[in-house]
Amino acid sequence: MVKLLLAHQKAKAVGPQDSEDQATRGHSYQCSLQQKMEKMARVTTALGSNTISGCTMFCHLDAPANAISVCRDAAQVVVAGRNIFKIYALEEEQFVEKLNLRVGRKPSLNFSCADVMWHQMDENLLATAATNGAVVTWNLGKPSRNKQDQLFTEHKRTVNKVCFHPTEVYMLLSGSQDGYMKCFDLRKKGSASTFSGQSESVRDVQFSIRDYFTFAASFENGNVQLWDIRRPDRYERMFTAHNGPVFCCDWHPEDRGWLATGGRDKMVKVWDITTNRAKEIHCVQTIASVARVKWRPERKYHLATCSMMVDHNIYVWDVRRPFIPFATFEEHKDVTTGIVWRHLHDPGFLLSGSKDSTLYQHKFKDASRPVDKANPEGLCFGLFGDLAFAAKESLISGGGDSNRKPYGGGGDRRYPIFFFKKPDLTEQFAHVSSALSVFETDLESSRMDWFVKTARRYLLSGKPFGELCDHNAKVAKELNRPQVATTWTMLRIMYSDPGSLTTATGISKGGSIPLMNSFNMKEIAAGGLGSEGRLDRAKGETRQDSTHLDPGNSLLNNNDENEETEGSEGPADYLFGDAELEDDDLYPMENENATAEEAEYILPQEAFPLRHEIMDNPSVPEHLQDKVDSPHVSGNEAETVCLTPIKSFSLISISQPLYESHLPASFFSPVVREMLQHYAEAGDVQMAVSVLIVLGDRIRKEVDEVTQEHWYTSYIDLLQRFKLWNVSNEVIKLSTSSAINCLNQTSTTLHINCSNCKRPMSNKGWICDRCHQCASICAVCHHVVKGLFVWCQGCSHGGHLEHIMNWLKSSSHCPAGCGHLCEYT
Amino acid sequence: MNVSPESIASPSSYQICNNCQKVLRKKEKGMRIPRPLTSGPSAFIPEKEILEATPVDMHTNLLLLVGDYSSSGQLNHLTQVMGLHPQYLESFLRCQFYLLRIDGPLPQHYRHYIAIMAAARHQCSFLVNMHVHEFLQIGMCLEWLNGLDFAPQRLRNLNEINKILAHRPWLITKEHIQKLVKTGENSWSLAELVHAVVLLAHFHALASFVFGSGINPEVDADASNRFQDVSVNNFCVCDLANDNNLEDSLLPGMMDSVSELEALMDRMKRLQEEEEEASQEEMATRFEKEKEESLLVTSGAFEDEIVPVSNVSRFVSDPAFGYQDFARRGEDNLPTFRAQEFSWNDHGFSLVNRLYSDIGHMLDEKFRTVSNLTYYNMATHEDIDTTMLRRALFNYVHCMFGIKYDDYDYGEVNQLLERSLKVFIKTVTCYPERTTRRMYDSYWRQFRHSEKVHVNLLLMEARMQAELLYALRAITHYMT
């Protein structure tokens, strides 16, 4: 029966409200300076709002841009970079180059700009920060071609940022790599005051838009400092904002307590600094380090970011919805280096400069909205066959209702609504209401019990091949998986053939099968040299002996197995060995000596490939299976596999129907490979891997490494999901792929702390190097425990596993005498 | 080391390295060869000095540190010498541990093999032996140790960028990256490639340190294993210790070295105080001048390009590919790498950390430690701000690799670094295998050995960063 469970989350969809004007909302300010600033802001609004129009457009620059800035009236933009310093006019449909400020035949490094800022009060005033540490101001009103006004070379290292005071015409602030910030009074020759961050390089400085005297500085070591411009001796406040450099910060244009910071740790954080301790109120995780952050005008919760590396897009985020960008601009082909909103009070246009030497104006309406493309559907399988499915409600309620109803009866249980978000009307995010359905299954077919049981009970090594197959076949049969069971049995027959000696007659058919050619030749050769052949056989035995030992060895030592398998055990070798062994002439002799040589005959059956073709005749396997099984089991009773009885048996009874054909094991390899692939494709990677392990070298070379690795990793992953750690470990150990094998060799460190001084113990597990105390002493024998230490979780006393076990047999109290009644389970 | 000239001519079991051949040749001319100083961890630094510099409690601390981060838990010669600066050693070991042992894109044996490949480029038998040993301990794919030809194609593909990064990192382009990443079957994923590149840069730079500090080969107790036999015992005994201080008498005596130190401190003070404004043009030409001058700073004696025969060479293909000056006269100058365009902090870190998580933090800490490491003293003088000197060393290395800082006055380099030091720097960073004791001894005669090791650390990190910057910039170009 399938139960259907539903949880609803409803929210009203809210569309974008681009027309709303929030700028003129009333705010109360404490000091007159701020009122003055507010007035300024209004004036600019009045100036600009009528004139701004345009479309998404771009122009090619001659060189990569490092920074851009707009003029107050939003009609011009300045682009600065290492090899470019130009002013463009923003026209309706295009950028028009107005002025090239890079003059002179051999421009000096003072023109190599890291940052540029256009004064928001004086449209003739620009400032640039040069990579060589110079701060330069430019006066566009100058009549000469060279507009350079003043040059300050007080910084020792690259200046990362310049910032004009939002209302004061003559005040310019700079932040440099040398760790200093300087405030310049443009009426004077030098700096008015110097601020030392006392930490590392300054990455960004920003005057507060609302507080006349405050500015924020961000540092390479992750700190953000707030300063009062009147007090150069020390910062007002400092907090650690990011892990690693803070590349940028931006004051909220409306809310004076909000500061957004972006860092190398790929985060954008919004801080409320009105409280005593700066409080992180929003955090957006992006996919690359954040190079610039700019609040979007008129939208309280929106900010734009661009990245310094790898990611070329510009994102506009709603900080309340940190998981998916509100809008994305994807035009640039290289990293975006500068972003600026075109006008202080117009949220509709964003300008950006990039390393790809282009300057863009993005119209907000043209932005792509990742939300629209996002798939609000989610589907997930539980470990035990449950299925959870979340989708847009509209989708589900549409056609789904009729389907759902029938299951809605009896056992249906409604899951609690575990998330519910009150729709916020101011949020301009497309709201998605989705329904979550959970389907539980009782169907035997989709239960995964069989997987767990099979994994636990399968034997993959440690016994001869035949037994492994039989065992696994039995397991499969018990779990009601006849096909798998049959496969195991067939594998056993294919690769471990007791009837191998029937090859003699194979000659007649040999010609028709290409593989047989070489085989025949050798056989004849061996036949001709009877006595030598015997010697060869002995050789073959020893070799196969080592094959037999292989699975056992591999448990102990993977490397051994590796070496072994690298060696001489290819399929060709099998063929060769077979040819000698199956020599017809030799057979009688063997039989005679059988008793005498019995000790040597602890050969696994696996060493003898089958000589007949089963796959053509579907009825044969069943028949064969039964027959082969019975003698085999009897032969196994003595724990060691004695070949002789089986041989004689198969000669007499089994070999008859199989006379038609004689095939080496390698003949089956393609079939088995297909079979493995079939199982893997059908989702039973367990079978594929188990067979791969059990067959070992017989099949390993047939399947390419990558596929094998893939199977192994999938199976191991599944096992670990089911918490079958032991099985997964065994599989890892038994795998012959080095990539899988080394899984066991990683993350093997176990860190322990000293029980005395609580410091990590480094050298040895039982003695602390720092306090020179033995950390783990057995409560029974009072000696140091160097191996397994067992302790009571109640009183934390313990000791040698064995000692504690013995102690608790006779006493129920703790051996340490603490009076605790320890339990040993 | 009384090897008779006859034994050189006959194919002896000893392999004689380039240096020795030269020494021996000189010997033939009837010169006296001094016995190399080979006991202790370093051939350049008296063992006594190292032991004295690390008091007992610090020594145990070191042991603890090493125990945490190395497989053997023993102090090898390298860590002993580096232990002169325990603060740095810790971040170094943590980074190396992360590179070699913690889960990462590459399997363990690959990592050691890459280390071997990188060290072999500079014929650094110390590192090669160390990692051959580690490789043996892993016990996989042992046949690779027979040489580069036995390694899988995928690793052999790496050889191209190995040799470029080792000798002329400025030549690496996105095409090289593309070749590695898009070759079908034997391709590297970007994450693997970044891991490999960091490993390569790390071990190239470490080879510089090993040679620059004259680290002696380990005398391994268990010489029982095959490879140790081949690599250690059969290796030229002299190794690094040999030095051509044949002309010892020609060197200026100790008398003027005191005044040398005074003069250096004087210049530092002057530079700190003076507000001299160099014109823009002059600033621009100073870098060029320094770059050009680095051409002339060569160790002269090695004009002949004999490819050394040593048994690390089996890990090297195209051994003739060596260092060439970045600024070669008469040729088209390669574009200067602008540090402001691609810096470690802004760009390198983000990229490397993105593709191989957390390594960025490790490297960042290492670079930071080395650039902030100071004891506020110079030789016998205390309470001195050495920032300027450290920066000059760091930037001079980058200058030789063609990396320019706009905000640095390269005139400082000229004022602070004397010629013998420049020779040492150039040798250690560009062809460390040619470092000799004489070079090490001839600069800063007044300074302590620990201070010279400090110089080596700076050189090593500067070189590593330069290599990384070039490689990562190529990867960035490939990605965009």
C-alpha cells in the first residue's frame, strides 16, 4: 500500500514593486548635519529622477577596468584601470567617450588606478587611487589637457580605496595596503590626519552616508573598524566580520545602522552597528569571494555583489532570501571589477566594468531572475524506499488530486507542517508555495531489507570459490531471489569445473572455436611428451595453489594480493595450465596415483575451467547444477576439496551430456561481463561487486577499471548509508582497484586527548608527553592499557577489555571502588 | 675524500655529481681539496650551532610538533635546520602534512611521486630519497620508482609543467593547462591539477631550501631496502658539502665585514627616514634595472652546461631544460607580471581554495608567518625593524621571476642587498643545485646562521609564491 502524506505551505505571490518610492519617507534625525545631508539627497532626487532612462547597453574599453564611478547627475561615468582612465557619457542607447584623462606619451604609474571616485557634490572633482601608492585628484574644470589637480604620495604601498565625504567637498579619505588610512583636506598640500588600523592592509574605506563623522574601514585580516574622523588616535569600534580579508563594505543608504561587508570567505554580511556589539543580521553565501558590494537604492533589502575570481556574474540579492539571487546579470566574460548604481535614487540601472574590457549598463528589467528558472520541485528517496516529493502546489493540486484521493483513506497520516513562512508583502520575491508529499511503501519489491541481509550474509572470501558461490546462492534463495541464486550457481559451474577432464573429445569440436586453436596445439605437444607432461602438471599445481590461497591472503595483506595479481595469473595462463592438466594421456596415470598424491590434491576446483558450453542450452544449467552440487558437497565434507573423487565422478556421469563442446573459462568472460553490467544497470550493484570480488582474477581484466571503480564506490556508498561499516570495509579491502583500496588508508588518524591535562596526545596513545602521566590505567591490574580500553560510561573507570570482562563476571561494582554499579554489555 | 683521478675515468660504482667533477678536475690541476664538513644536519652550519639554538625544552616541543605531522615522528635534518624557526616550522609542517596526508584530490602514492618528480628537477637527492622511502611505505605501484618511463601516462603528462614551473615559470600558459585537462583518458581534473601544482611548487621551493641551507643526506639506519642502497650509498659522497672554497684565500677577510653590517644598517635607517621623491620615470626604470642586473648576477663558474649524471635523473625527462633569465637581452621581453593584477591574497587564494579546499588557508598562514617572522635583531644588534630587508629579499626573488610590485621602489633592493647576497639569492632560487658553501659563507659574514636560514625561508616562500602565481594565473585564464 502506498500512503500519501501532504504538507502545504501557502504564501501569496508578490510581484515586483518597482514604482514605489521609499526615499522620501520621513525619518527623524538628531542632529542638524544629518538634516542637511537629507536635504542634499532630496535635491539630487529631484534632479535625477526625470532624466534617467536607457537600455541595457555596453561599450568596449581599450583595457580592463579596475573601478568605475558615476557623476552625481548620473549622466557620466568614469572608468579607471591600469591602462585606462576615461569618462563616458551615458546616452539613451550608447556610451560616448567624452574625455581621456590618460595623457602624456609615457603615462606614469600615477595613472595606474586601483580605484576611482567621483565626488557626489562637485561634478568636476575626481579622485583616484594608484597602485604605486599615490592618491591623485583631478579637476575636470581645468582648461589644460592634463586635468591632474593634486598628488599625494604619502602612502608607502598600493592605495586600495579612495572615498569622498558625501557632503563635504574638501574631504577625501584613502585606505592603503600599508595599513594606514589618511584623510586629506584638498585645500591643503598634505593629509589632515592619519589613522593607523594597527592591523593589516586596508581594503576599503567608506564614509557613513548618514553620520557625518563616521567612517568604516575593512581590513585584510577580517576586521572592520569604525572611526570617528575627529579622533585619529584610535578606532571607536572594531569587530571581526569575516574569516580572511574583507574586500568591501557599504553603508546602507537609508538605515544608518546597517553596514554590508563582503569577504574572501564568499560571504556577504549585513551588520547592525547600532547595538553595543555589532550584530550580524543577515548573511548571504555566494559562490566566490566577494569583491564589491553595493546597496540597491530605494530597496531596503537589496544589494548587488560581484566577485573577484572565477565567477563573472553580478548578483542582486534580497538579504532576507540568501539562498538564491534575486536577479543576475550575466553579460560579462571575465570578472566584474566595478559596480555602481547609476543614480542614487534609481534602482533600475546598474553600471559595471570588467576585466574583459567592457563597460555595461544593465537595465534591471532585463536581468535574469534565477527564481523563475529554479526548480521548486524536489525529489528524494529515503533509505528504506520512502519517497519525498515537493512541488509547486499548483502543479500538484491540478491533476494530482484525483490520484491522491484514493490513497487518502485509512492509514494516511498527515505530516505536520514543518515550515511555514508568513508572506511579507514588502518582499519582492516570487513566492513559491509548494506541497510536500511523502510516499511510504510497504511493497516488498521496493523494500531494501534484502540488500542489508544480503550484504551481511554474503561471503566474499575466505573459502574456496565453489563454496562461496554455493553459499551466496543459498543466501539469495533464502531471500527469495531465485534469479540471483541461479546466477551464483551458474558462475560456480562456469568457473569451477569438476568435469574438466572431459576435454579429450574437445578436439573434434575445437576447430570451430577460435580460442581452441592454441589450446589444441599445446595439448598435442603435451600429449606427445607424456612423462614431461606430468612434471608440467606438478608445476601447474603449485601455481594454482597460490591462486587458491589468494583470497585468504588478501584478507591479511592487500599488497600481497596486488603483487600476486600483477604476476602471471592472466587468462592466458589458465589456458596454458589447462592444456597440460587436461591431457588425456595423463588421466589414467593420475587416477592410479590419486591415493598416493591425495595430499597434494587440495586443489580448488576453480583451477579447472569448464569445457562445455552451457549458455546455448538453457536446460543444461539446471540439470548440471543439481548433479554437480551433490557430489561436490560430499567432497567438501572433509573440509578440504579433494579433486579425485569429483573427477572420477564427472567422468562417469556428468561428462556425457557435455561432450558437445569444451570451452576455456575465458570463453564465458564476455557473457559474465554482460551479466554484471546488466545487474549494475538494473540497480543491483551489490551483485555486480560481489561477483567481481568472488570471481577475482577470472573476470577482473574483462571489465575496465573505471567501471569497476564506479561499481565499488556506489556499493560502498550504499553500504555506508545502511551503516554496514564492516561489510563496506571488507569490500574495500577485497577490491583490487588501487583507488578503492586506498580508501582504507585515508582518515585513519584517531585523535585523543590526555585524561589528565586535556591536551591532545601526540606521540603514543597511552602516555601524555606534556604532563608525563599515563593516561589510561586499568582499574583492575593498574597497568597502562596499550590496546583496547573499555570503560564504563557511568563512572568512566575502565581498563583492559579482558580484565574488566572477568571482573564483572564476579562482581557488579566498579573495580575502581567508586561504588558504581557498572554494566558490561 | 681522496678520490684519485683514475677512478673518475673508470666507470666506478660511485656517481660523481657535477660539482665534484669540477672539483676533481681542479684537483687534477694540482689544487688541494678540503674535506667537506658533512656531520650534522647541515653542511653549512656547524652542528653545534643548531643544537645550541634549540634548548632542551624547545627540542621536545619540536619533537612533539614533528610527531604530530610526520610519519616517522623523527627529526630529520631538514626539520632540525628549519627548527631554528619553530614558529615557521609549525605552519610549514602543517601545510606539508595537509598536502601529503590529509584527504585530497590525489591518492597518496601520486602525491609522493609528484614530490619525487619535483625534487628530481633540481637533482635534490635528499628530497627524492625521502619520498622514495615514503612511496615504498605505501607499497603501491612500486615499478614507478624505476623511473619516469614506468609511471602512467597521466603522471608523465605532468612533466611538462613540472619542468616549466621549476625553471621558467613565466612560460606557463593556459595551453599547458588545457593540454593536461583535456586529454581524454589521461586527463586531470582541475582539482587534481591544483593539488599537483601546489605539490610541485612546494617541492621545488623546498629543494631551494635544502640546497640553500646545505642539508646533509639522512644516514638511514635501515639501509636494508633496495632503493636506499641505490640512492644513498651510491650517491656522490660530497653532495652539497663540497665546495669550491679553493679560492678561500682570495675572499676578503673578516675585517671589513663588521663595517659591512654597519653600512647595511645605516642604509636601512637612511631609507626609512628619507622622504626622497624619485621621479616616476626613475621608479619605472629601477625595476627594469634590477631585472637587467639580475642577469649579470651569475655564479660565473657554471658556464658549461653539463647535465649532471645522478640516479635521480631517472625521474627527469628533458634534463637539459634549465633556468634561463627572465630578462634576456636582445630578445623580446616577456610581459612583466603585475602583482596588482593577480595577487595571492585576492586571486590566488580564492582559486586554490576553491579547487582544493582549505589548502588556501594553509598556504596563507605559511606566507603570513614567513613574512611576519622577525626577532627584531640583526646580527649583534637588537631592536631593529627588519621589515624593509625582508621585503627587499621577497621582492627581489619575485623581480627575478618577472613579478613587479607597483608600490615598491626597487632602488631599495640595490641599496640593501649586496652583490654576494644577490648571487646567493639567484643561485638558490633559480638553480639551487649549484649552491656552494662558499656562496653561503660569503654574504652577511656577521650574521648568525639562524638568520641565514631565515633568509632561506624567505627565498623559499617567495619562490613558491611566484610559481603558484604563474600557475594559478594560467589556470584562471584557462577557466575564463
